Amino acid sequence: MAPFLQYTFPFLFFLVISSSQAQNSFRPKALVIPVRKDANTLQYVTTITQRTPPVPVQLVVDLGGQFVWIDCESGYTSSTYRPAVCRSAQCSLANSLFCSDCNGTPGPLCNNNSCSLSPQNGVTEFITGGDVTMDVLTLKSTDGFNPGVTVNVPRFIFACTRSFLLEGLASGTTGIAGFGKTRIALPSQLAAAFSFDRKFAMCLSSETASPGVIFFGDGPYSFFQGGGDVSQTFRYTRMINNPVSTNGVALRNEPSFEYFMGVTAITISGKDLPINSSLLSIASNGVGGTKFSTVAPYGILESTIYKTFTETFISEAAAMNITRVASVAPFGACFSSNSIVSIRGRLQVPSVNLVLQNRSVVWPIYATNLLVQAAEGVSCLAFVDASSIEDVAINPLASIILGGYQLEDNFIMFDLATSRIGFTSMLYDYTTRCSSFRS
Ligand SMILES: *[C@@H]1O[C@H](CO)[C@@H](O)[C@H](O)[C@H]1NC(C)=O
Ligand SMILES: *[C@@H]1O[C@H](CO)[C@@H](O)[C@H](O)[C@H]1NC(C)=O
Ligand SMILES: *[C@@H]1O[C@H](CO)[C@@H](O)[C@H](O)[C@H]1NC(C)=O
Ligand SMILES: *[C@@H]1O[C@H](CO)[C@@H](O)[C@H](O)[C@H]1NC(C)=O
């Protein structure tokens, strides 16, 4: 059994790569898409072009999402739409376990002999069924400096599902773009279609009016106005595997498809927080560790870590004459903005560092990713207590979750081929922002 499986998988994968291989005479080295922050939901929304005739499709970016799913119930029309045939290479690649028939009116949501997946809304955690489907996807290539010509992926695989799954997503969006570690998530499918490295780099803008970018493929990742290649400034840490899925639709003994890194300590004003170190590693049941999330708007900390983190920050802030004020929900540590001194545009607050593989590799969380204006004149620590989250929607199984607010204006590269994560901390260090990229 096992040797057979080992042989079939690369073979099937090869078939799918060659069939979804873009029919472009020009082979791009990298692609780029815009990502905007939605002011109401604080979700990050990208726009891709799909179907024939092509239409722009807005999708919520879910870093841990397993694949792209799209609402096919409301106005999906395309002459190039094709359901994947049961037991086809596409169904295997998608890791689909089910085949189904349909007696209704044929259409994107009703196919015979098709295979299906269980699309999940990463925000509400609702799950439903959806057929594995292919349609043409059109994206912009880039040389790392400027957007280039558009290229097509003729048979991009996604799940077609029903409108109700959109509940809780930013207005105007019609699905989710999954960026997880699966073979059919956006990064791996695009890498296979154009034979470039399985890596992507994300730069989320903090400004709702100006979008940031996501690059697929290798650098350079360069700025619009005379800036250098950001990838030259990366620091690296290992991507940690979580052997147990933390996802509500885990099948069999699936590993997690989300991105984790290894935090070994947290320091505030240079001092280690007293943290039960077993919480920082991933236990055999998949609980613990540090993960990234673009669907959690703010950081989420396991209760005991949250308590020591906020208490220490509050006392270190007091030592800097920063005045604590009444908390504004959902935050538990808030300060008078007027009491925070700014020097050359930088807010002077206690320094917070995540220590990674050793003491010389740290992920600093600067003031702009640490404090959020929660009310007029009130700045709060942009983290919430995991135990305060009633629905387990954002899966507070990880001990530390860096939410969208912590990732903004930080250039982060996820390299699936070498299992490492490159990061710049704050782009402000390099006097630019995620909105400075052209997409
Ligand atoms: C599926 O096959 C059945 C039986 O042949 C047929 O009645 C039905 O209309 C088909 N459904 C679709 C969507 O083609
Ligand atoms: C540390 O955390 C682990 C995992 O939650 C727990 O089993 C253990 O009892 C904790 N140790 C202490 C000293 O609190
Ligand atoms: C805090 O305020 C006190 C009293 O005004 C002053 O003596 C002290 O230098 C201030 N500390 C800092 C870090 O600014
Ligand atoms: C820390 O880790 C980095 C990257 O893994 C390595 O290059 C460096 O030598 C390490 N430093 C120490 C002091 O161990």
C-alpha cells in the first residue's frame, strides 16, 4: 500500500501541473496581487480576476485557509468553468475524500460524478460542502519592481460553494483565498502552474485607503520609489510544523496547514516574562506554539501569558510615566495617548520582543503593531485574552497568535520549499510602508 501511494502522488501531481500549466509564451518569475484592509471588518481583501468573460473577484485573505472557495450560488457565470471529475488528478491533489451526484438543475453547484471539499469560513468557522472546480484565473506578473503583463492559469482549482458561507466576511467579497500549506492553496498552485519557487511574501497595509501587496515566487521585492530589495534585509526563522490540525474540518490525522514559528521567550523592556515554557512549544495534541493569522484582527494570547504580558507592560509603562486609563473592550490594558511621548515620529513605549531560535534572532513588536487607538485619546495593547473569546472561531489553540494588526507594515516571506520565514519587522525602519509597493 505505502509504496504504491508514494509512487502515485508525484505522478498525479505531475499530471495536474502540466494540465494547469499556464498557456503563456511568457513565463513569469513572480506574480503580485493587491491586498486592502476592510475598515468595517478589519479583514484583508484581495482582488483577483477569474472566469470567461473575466470578472474581478474579491476574496478575504486567510493565511491558514486550505484552498480558495468562491460563492457560486449568486451569479457565477463562465464559459470556462469545469467541475473536477471524481477520482481525477485534481481531486487527489485537492485531497478530496468524497464523490457526489446531483439531481437538480446542472450548474456550478450541481454536478454528477464530481468530487467535493469542505470549505470553511475562517472568520465564523462555518463549514459546508463544495465541489472541486476549475476555471481560468488571471493575475499580474512582476519583475519585483513593477507590475508586468497579465498571465493566465487556465484550470485553477477552487471549491464552489453557497452564498450563506459568506456571512461575516467583508462586504463585496465572494469567498476566501486560502494561503495555507496545502497543494491547492493559492501559493502552491501558482508556483506549480508557473514552475517557480513555492514561496510568497506578504505586506499588509495598515491604511484602509491604500492597499498593500502579496508577491508569489522569488524576489527581488522592491519599492516603488528608488527603494532597495526588501529581501536583502530579511531575518529568518524556521517554519514550525504542527502535526495536528487545529482546523474544525480536520480529516483523518491531518497536520495543520497554518504557519507557525518558534518563539522561545518574550521580553518587555529587556526582561523575560515568566512564561510556562511548555506553552511555547506545540504539544502532541497540536495545542500551543505561535502562529500567524490574518483573520484574527488583533493578537490573541493564552490566558496566563496574557496576564503576565499585560501586567508587565502596564508596570513598565508606568515607569515611563505612561498613564493607564479605563479599558476599552476587547482590550485589557489601555493608556492615555497624550502621556505617550513621541520622538522623531516614534512612540516611546516599553520594548516588546519575541525571542526566536536564539537571543540574537528576535521579532520586535514596535509601537505601531503594539498599541491601537481604541477610542479618542486612548491607546490599548492590541492583544486579547484567549479565554475571553467565546466562539472558538479563531482557534485560540495556539498560545500566541499574531493577528493582522501585528503583521501590518511588516514584510513577511513564507518559504514553503525550505520551511523558513523571512521578516523585516517594521518597514518604518526602512522609511516606507506596505502601501508603497505598486500592484
Ligand atoms: C445526474 O445523473 C442523473 C441520472 O442519470 C440525472 O437524472 C441528473 O439529471 C444528472 N444531474 C446533472 C446535474 O447532470
Ligand atoms: C505548564 O503548562 C502545561 C501545559 O498547559 C501544563 O500541563 C503544566 O501543568 C504547566 N506547568 C506549570 C508549572 O504551571
Ligand atoms: C516621570 O515623572 C516624574 C515626576 O514628574 C519624573 O521625575 C521622572 O523623571 C519621569 N520619568 C520619566 C521616565 O520620564
Ligand atoms: C542564532 O541563529 C542564527 C540563525 O539560525 C544563527 O545564524 C546564529 O549563529 C545563532 N546565534 C547564536 C549566538 O547561536
